[in-house]
Amino acid sequence: MLTAQETILGFNALDFARVQFAFTISFHIVFPALTIGLASYLAVLEGFWLKTGKQVYKDLYHYWLKIFGVIFGMGVVSGLVMSYQFGTNWGSFSEFAGGVTGPLLAYEVLTAFFMEAGFLGVMMFGWNRVGRGLHFFATLMVTVGTLISMTWIIASNSWMQTPQGFSIVNNIVIPTDWWAIVFNPSFPYRLVHMAMAAFLATSLFVGASAAWQILRKQDTDAGRVMLSMSMWMLMFVAPLQILAGDMHGLNTLEYQPAKIAAMEGHWEKLSEAKTDKGMPLVLFAIPSQTQEKNLFSIEIPHVSSLILTHSLNGQIKGLKDFAVEDRPNVNVLFWSFRIMVALGSAMLLAGLASAYLRYKKQLYTSKIFLWAITLMGPTGLIAILAGWITTEAGRQPWVVYGVMRTKDAVSLHDVSTLALSLALFVFVYIFVFGIGVAYVLRLIRKPPVTHEGDEPIGHDNIRLPVAIASEFGGRS
């Protein structure tokens, strides 16, 4: 049996624990992001139907409700697996910081998950069993539940990024001010940024489904409504997200300057900076962690100073201002940040293009635009993953920033155990969630069914399991 200090393929026990958590959270975050956005979308659709009485909103509600149910289920399963890792792989962290993170996660379950689960049954199966008002209330409660759930999770993670409101007694974190813990310095910026990221990802997901159906000659009123609503969301939220990202970046500069230096690919010490030239924006570079410089770079003078300090000649700390052991992985942050920014810029351009085509009355007929929106379907989720990588990798080498190092947080497992469990996770996740994702993709390829949900549903005729079985049984 190999010990925790030994390696497999160059990875020790800490490396495998980090990769395993990164793998499971990357799978998990996709599903809650879509449930947050889809729950709000369903509430809007049902509200529009109640107000206008138009059948198209009712048809779209039932269409996306099935997809929401599948994604919600996958989110619950993947989230349970991830939460257990705090005890199995990160026992030292749980023992040290459990006094803060444990209650925050418990509040999420008590105030949000129970609300979602309780009203989800009414939302899924109560359409012809309860009154319109009660059903709409259930949809709203599921929507509120997803937002509350996101709030508690962001509060917990933000505390790990910018910890406050605690003291350390006998190497254990003791909460002293829950208001300060929850509303820590990075919390409001990260909450807004994540909420808008979920809405953007969902709008692109819905928009891609609509664009694909229109391109496949399935141009219906429902498809046009889907495309129109998703493009309105994209047009208004994308610029707001860029503004929120800028404010979040300034907050990060104040509390995690090493992360910003790595994201910018900036090495120069502040004491050696040339204040007359300002800081350039590094568009492309090949950073070298060992040589402490960029081997090659393409730069725009003064722009980084303008963005980060709102001055043409402003300066910030470079990576050389921090001890080597306190620096994050520059290559990971540099590229994950640029992927997120590039995709956000593409969303802004797509939103502006949709406004122009709407004005020209070509929104539903421009094949170039429809293909672009179809291909952009997963970009919102990719941007979320890139953003989380930037956030989490940038916190390293700390698990609680400035308080506890990641190497001190891991459980005392041998490397072979963690390597085997990681391999099992990869196999099971790809198999189980691969089937779920394939089913969702199969659903969104087809247009909404007119007058779906009109007929009464009896106690012996709840159809979701039957629908899933028939889909995989070969129904065309």
C-alpha cells in the first residue's frame, strides 16, 4: 500500500484529492446553474400564461418542466456525492472550519432544498390537481428555493475566499459574528456574478434549442417565443455581467492581489514598476512559473492600469511581490480567466447582433445568426466552469485564504486509495450523467407539443417515468 507521500504518475495524495473534488464540482455546478435559470424561466412562462391566456406560454412551460425535472435530479445526486468529500477527503478542513461551513450548508438544506423538494411535486404533477394560483405559487417557491440555495452556497465559498467574523481557539474556527461571516467582503459581488451567469447560461441553452428547431424547419410560434425571450435576456444581462465582473475584479484586487497578478500575467514588483508607462493588458502570453516571467506576450499599453486602477499609469503588485509558496498556478489562472472573458464578450456581441436583427426583422430568418446561437448553446456553462476554475485555483495555496493551507486540509489517505476512488468517480459519472445529458439533448431537439398538459392526469397516470422509458426504448 502506498503512503500519502508517495506518488502515482507524479500525483501524490493531495493532488488526487484536489483533482477528485475539482472533477465532481465541475460536473455538479452545471446542473444547479441551469436549475436556477430554468426555475426563473418557468415562473415567467407561467406568469405570462396566467396574464395573457396565450397557449404558447403554457406549451413552453410543460416543455421545459420536463427538462427542468431531469436536470434538477442530476443536480441533487451530484451534489450529495460532492458534499460527502468534505468528510472523506478533507477531514482536517472539516475539523478546522466546520463550525462555519457546516451551519451554512445546513441552512441551505433547511431553508432552500426542503422548499424546492416540497413544492417540486406540486409543480411537476399538480397542474390539473390544484388551482392555477396554487400551482403558480409552487413554481415561485421552487424558483425562490433555487435562489436561496445559491445564496447559502456562495456565502460559504465566499467566506473561504475572504474570511472574517471568527476567532481560532485550539486550532478550531469559532464563529463570533454570523453577519460578518455571511456578508463577507466578496459575497455580494460573487452572488450577483453567479446569478447572472446562471441566467446567461440558461438563456443560451434555451436559445440554442429554439435556433436548432427553426433551422430544422420546425419554425413554430413556440420556437420564436423561446428565441425572442432568450435574446432579450442575453442583450440586457450580458453587459450587466461585464460590469459586475469588473466590480468583482476590483474587490479581488483588494483582498486577493496575488490572484489578480496571476490572472493578468503580471510579474514585476511594485517597487520596480515603471509608473510612467503604466501596466499593459496582456492579451496572449506563455507564462513560466519557474522563470518568473512571460516567455512571449502580446500586450496593449496602459489598458490593465485603466481597468484595475482607473488610471493610465496606476500600478498593482506583481507576482514577485509574493513569496513563491504563496503564489497560485499562473498558467491555469491566466488561461481560465481569458476563456471566461472571451466567452462573455461573445455573449455581448450576440446580444447586440440579436437587437440589430430584431430591428431589421431578420431575427428568425438569418441562418448565420441561428447557427451561431446554436453553437453557443454550451458557452454559458463553459464560462461558468472557467470562472470557477479562476476563483478556486486563484485561492491556492490556501483553502481558507490566509488562514489554512490546502496541504493542511486533506485527510490522511494513502495515494492508491484516492487514485482508485477518482477512477471510479470518472467511470460512474460519465456513465450515469452521460445518459441523463443524452436524454436532455434528445428532449430539446424536438419542438414543444401543442396543448400539452390540457388533459387531466389521474392518480394512476403520472407519466414522467413512462416518458423516460419510452424515450430510451426507441420511440422516434
